[in-house]
Amino acid sequence: MRTSSSFAGVVVSAWLALAGGDVALADPGAATVVAIDGRDVYVDLGARDGVGAGATLELLHEVVARDPRTHATLRDHFALGTLAVVKAGDAICVARADAELARRVLVGDRVRRVSPAHVYADPWAEQVARSTAAGGPPVDPSAPEPDHGALAEAAWRDTLGLAPEARIARWQALLAADPRTPYAAAIGAEIASLHGQRRDRDAAIAKAQSTRDDDRDPRIARLAAELGVARWSLVGAAIARAAPGAPLELAFVASQPIARGWLYARSRGEAGYHRVELRRDGDAYLRATIDAALVRAPAVEWYVEAAAPGARGATPVLGSQAAPNAIAVERPVVEAPIAAGRSHVDLSLEYVDFDGKRSAGFDHYTQAEADFGYRFLAPIYQVRLGFGTLSGIGGPKAVIDAAPTTCIDGAGVDRCRRVDFTYVYSELELRVRPNVALLVRPQAGLVATDTRANTDNGRCRGSDLDGCQFATGIGGRVRLRLGDEVGTNLVIGAAFTRGVGTMLEAAYHWRPAPVVPVQISVQVTDQPVPEDAGVRLIGDVGLRELAWVYPSLRLSYQARDLKHTGVSGGLALNFDW
Amino acid sequence: MKPIVVLVAGALASVVVGRGVAAAAIVHVPPADAPLGAAVELVVDAPAETPTLVAHVRTTGMREFRAIELVRRDDGRWLTVVTVAMPGLDYYLAAGGEPVFATPAWPHTLVAREDAETLRRGRDDVRSARRRSRIHTAGEYVDYGYHTDASGARIADRYYRIDADFSYRLWAYPLEEIRVGYTRLLGDARMAECPGGTSCSEVGFKVAGWFELGLAAVEGVHLDARGMVMATAAGFAVGGRAEARLGTLDASHVAVGVESLADVGTAGYFRLGWGTVARTPMAATVEVTNLPSSTRPTGVRFFYDLGRELGGGVRASVRVGYAARTQEVAGIAGGAGLTVDF
């Protein structure tokens, strides 16, 4: 009996080896090439089959032959070459073929292990097994030793002709019934082999049912998953800040080949990312350039996606669309060059006569202004600096009308006075909206008032200062312009200067012809001295034949009452460049 | 150029296999609506690895296409933003140089849809014969006849008025039009109307300047509002005028209005205008007024305006009317006007 058992054990061992325990020697068809990627060959052998990194596999091609005597079909195999396993999972490994062999290998080719089998233990599985064994039914040490060989032979015969699932169940039942069998390792390998065959069968069925001729990648993905490969891990450094308006070249080093890669970049706030394909530079470098137009403040955002060789989908490998890398971009520190059409000079001279008697009258003034303006556009649209003088005479219109040659009232007092106002101003133009501008002009100057009667104009500017009063004339002017600055617009404003008077104005500007700017204004003012208000109707007409200069003519008609009216005019010269 | 070196440390074998990428599905649904001047997004559903997507666009009627590369919005969508001008936008999409939506020979056309304001502006443009500026002058003489005072003296009750204005049709609704003008109104004075008890011969004003806004929140319903400043016999004064109008001023319309000129007086009127005769607009107006002085009794006026289009945007008009202040004081009125549109 003892001898019989020993013999049976040897036989079962051989059968198990034939069944899959030693595929390379007994059944070369038990291992198969399941996928090929260049020189990498995927084989359904793994640690459970005693295959790990460093193992050697032999690649076989199948030959179908027919016996001419019996007409029986025979399947034989012959060796093509050897493969070196570079990585292995439980049931799948990747083997590297040389260039020559790689050109001849096909999916479905048989493979057998030629290097010795190794045991690759899963520490966690061993721990589970130990705990299971510890918790199992107690073993009676006095019980007779079962005939392990007979049990194994019976199980083997039971499995013949069955599907892999039934075979697995039968072998698992044997392990449960005879936990001390010496063939446990071989049986475990057989079970693993059956699992692999079942997966292959399922994959083949899925492949057969698929209508896609490119249905290879999902399988590769699954195989990769079986190998337990992690997603690409990234190590990188990024630019913290960059100068605006300069292209940014990015370079990448890939430790593994990639098929294609794309750099996505955008200026922060843009609707989407611009795509730039990475270009190869040598064996391992990839480069891409972020266009200079995208490099502007406050930041440029970017990420990289790459596709593995043969893979259809690209995956983020450095940043992502939701969490891009950012390079802060400096704000331009160089002042923009002087732009055309931003500079403006106004020179104007105007004579205003309210009583129509010109120099013989007592209600008129002359005003001259010169200013320079530059349009910065932002944050202040325009700044204007100017100088002006206002010189004239004025008084109560009732007295002037009653004594048009003397301006002396009933009490014998000269009620008219001459005023000289010399002032400077600066005007800021702010754009509330594209067609709405607010112009604020503070101004300050010297007001000289001549209180003596019948004196010459400008006496207080000379050496005879008797009767001259001097004061600081502080004032300002605020205007609101609606419409285009050089086209059609309406301006509403108010101005006040202490000692000189107040002015309210509304002006409408348009260009009835491209070279003819026209402005009609209505003013209410008590200038040159704060007495009675009058109404002025003013028309300005320019002629803009040249782009950089145009003259304009002003005519005005004004009145303080029905009798107190006058016609006046002025000239202006405007420069634009 | 500032290089960045990044180490892409990929674990082995996560990447594998695959012999060529099948043509990816590229789907584009053209925008259903393309408002004129508005930014329109052209969105394409395509995978990340799709060849370069380019929109080739041109304004309908032009020859050359302009290429705009689409940018990636999210995983599966690419877009570009275009502005649609009149009359529309032709475009086709290409991936990797190959048309994937429409073709250069048969581009897809987005017809520009004008918004309501643009359409209204177009109608106003037609009404005005594409002339947006107007110069208008008018003179009127109103004679109520003679009034006999307590001493038996005959005192004239008459005045004349001159208006000159310029208007520009902005069509920036509700602001349709802006107008600036000058008015002169002088009449024979009575002793009681002279300020300060002094003698005077005239009432009214020589200088009045004004601005008027033509508002129309709803097409065809107009409100003209005018602010005036003037130098009357009493000095500086402020006045105003408002007119509500249904219909077009130069065609059939009804209007009601009021004008107040400080111590010069006030007038209220109702006008019916019609443009039933080609190139000959007409209007009839009834007015209740105490011009040229607010101290005078209220009178009524009826006058008829007849215009004639002379061509080139020029229109001449005449006015005839009858004015009565009391049973004893009544007379005729007449005037003329000239309007130039350009």
C-alpha cells in the first residue's frame, strides 16, 4: 500500500505538471501571448505560475500537421526565441523581446517557462491563510494519514472534461478535504491556471462580440491594471513668475516613452485653453512653447496631457484643466510709447460784449486760454494743463443802462469796476463709461479789481496801484460730457470763480461734415463781475482740413435783458497729434 | 524664453498597446441664434486628442476665410467666439486641415439677427431718408389788432417770433433726437408791462437759447422736452416747453404741448398734422396763449401750416392764422419757415 501510494503520488505529480504546474515542459499551450506593445510582450503567466521579473520564457509557434496514415490532426510547437520577464503580476507578466523576435511575435503565440519556477508568496494572503488555518477544525494527530496520492488522482479524473469553473471547485474541495496534501502547491498553480484560462475565455468572448476593430486598448488597460501599475507619478518644477509678452518654452523629460503629449495654456480668465503639441527633442525630451500673446498679467495657466503608446485617450500628467499650473506674469512696467492722436493743444481768444458798446461800454470782457492735454486713456483718460486771463469791466445792468456813459448811480457812485483775472488750471477727464466723461477743473489765480472810476484797462497790472484790490481767485469748473469726444456729444457744466462770477453751460457738438466740427452752446453767466446773469448763445465752427491742426471761429449773441445785448466773437486754434 | 524641466516619472507598463487612433467623433451643433454684433460661441464636442480644430469664418459675401483655432473649454468641448456682422457669418470647421463641419465651398451660414433697437433705427433711417441732421428756421408775425385803453388811445397788440434751431437724430433710444436753438420774441409793450415803472417800447426777449431732448420710449409716442434761458425785460429768466406727440412730426400726428416763457407768457396748444398729400405735409393748430406778456388777457389762435418738399431735403412752409384776445381785439397771423435736412 505504501508503495502504491508513492507510485500514485508520482503519477499525480506528473499529471499535475501536465495540467499546468509545469507548463513549459508538459503543455506549451497553457501560456499565451495576449498583447504586444513594441518589444513588450504580455503573457498570461504570473507569480502564481512561478514567474517573476528575471524569469526566461520561450516563445513557441504552433504548427498544425496531419498524419497521412491515420488522417489525425496533430498540433506541434517549435521555439522562436526567448523572452526576458521584466515585470509580473499575479497572472500576467511583461516580457521583453529583442528587436528581431519582436517582429515575429503574434498575439496567440504559445509561451513556456524555461527558467526554474519560483514561489512568490503574498504576505497578506499567507497571513489570511494562517489565520484561517488557526481557526479551522482541529486536526486529530492520532487519525490515520489519508492516501494523498489517491485523493489527488480521484480529483484529477473528476476534472477531466469539465469547464474551468468546475475544475476550480473540484480542486478547492480537495484542498478542503485534504489540507495536508503534499500537492498543495501544484494544485494551487493549477487553480491559478484555470483562473487565467477562464479570463482568457471571457476576453475572447468579449472580443468576438465587439464590433470595434480597435478594441485592443481596453484589454491593455485591464492587463496593466492586473499588473498593479500605478498612474504616472509626476515630479516637476515650474516658473514662479514671467515677464509679460515673452514666449515661454517648457521642456519635459519622460522616463517612459509616450506616444503624444499636449500642452494646454491660457491667459487667466480666458474661456478655454490653447493646445500645443509637445515636440520631441532627442530620446527623452519633449518641448512646447507658450505663445507670447498668452503671457500676460495676472497669470498664464497651463497643464499637460499625454497619451501612452497605442492608447487612444490622453490623461493629465502635469496639472489638469481643473487645477492647472500657474505662472504669475508681471504687469508691464515700461510705459507705453507715445500714441498718435493723444496730444492736444487749444489756443483761444474771445471777446464778449453784453451791451454792444464795445470799449465804450461797461459790460464786456476778453478771455484768452492756452492749454495742453494728453490722453492717458487709463486710469485717467486725459489731463489738461492751462493758463488763462480774463480782463473786463462790469457792473449792475440797471446802472449801466441808466447811465451808459458813466456807470454812476443816483448816489454818485461809480458802480462798475474793472477786473483782471490771471489763472492757471488743470483739468482731469475721467471716463465713467465709454461715452460718459466727467471733466473736473480746479483753477486758481489772482484777481485784481480796479475800484477807481474812468481808468484804463489793465491799470492794476502797472505801477499805479491806487484803488486796486488784489485777491486770490479760487474756483473750478465741472463738466459732464455725453457722447463721443470728437463726434456728437452734449456737454453740461458749471464753473465758479470767487470774485469773477459763475457760469452754467450746455454745449452740443457734432460734425455735420467730416471736416467741419460745429458746436452750439448756451451759457448763463454773470461774468466778468458777480452781478446780473445774462444769456449767451454761442456758435463755434471749425475747419479740419488737416489732421493735426484746425482753426475755429466763434460767434456769440448775449443779453442780460431786453436792452442789454451784444454780439461778439472769437478765434481758436487747435492742434492734435 | 525660460525653460522648465519636468521629470515625468511614469511607472512601467501603465501605457501600452494600441495601433493608431481611430477617427474621433467630432460633433458641432450650429448656434440657433446669432444676434447682430453679439459674441457667439462655436462649440465643438471632440476628444482631447482630436487634431487641431480650426474655425474658418468670414462675413457673408466676402471671399476670404479667416482661421481661428478653437480653444479647449473642458474635457470634451472646444470653442471659439465670433462676432456676427450683417448680413451673416459663413463658417466651416476643420480638424487637422480636413473639414469636419461644412466646407469652404458650402459653408454654414449664421444669419445675423438684428435686435429690436437696430430694426427701429432702420425704420427711422428710412423715415428720415437717411438724413440725420436738420436746420430749421421759422418766423411768425401775430397781430391781435388794436386795443383801446381808458384814455381812448389805440394800442397795438402784436408780436413777432423767430426760431432757429439745429437738431440731430441720435436714435439712441429712448433719446431719439437732440435739438439746440435760438428764439427771439418781441412785441409792442404797454406801460404796465415795463419793469420798474420805466417807459419801454418792447416786451419779450432778444436772446433765448434752448436745448431740447426728443424722447420716445415707445416707437411713435414722442415727448419733446425743452429747457430755455432768456434775457427778458426783467432780466435773466428760465422757461421751458414740452410736447407730447403721437405719430411722426413730418407726417400724420396729433400733439399737445405747453410753452412757458417766464414773464413773456405761456401758451398751450393742440395740433393735428397729416401727411396725406405727397410731399405736402400740413397741420392745423389751436392755441391758447397770453404772449407776448404774461400780464395780458388770454387769447386764442388758430393757424394752419402748409409745407412743400422741394427736394434735396429742403422744405418750405407757410403759416396763416387768426388770433383773438377779446371780442374787440382780433387779427391775422402769418409766417414762413424753411427746413433743411442733411
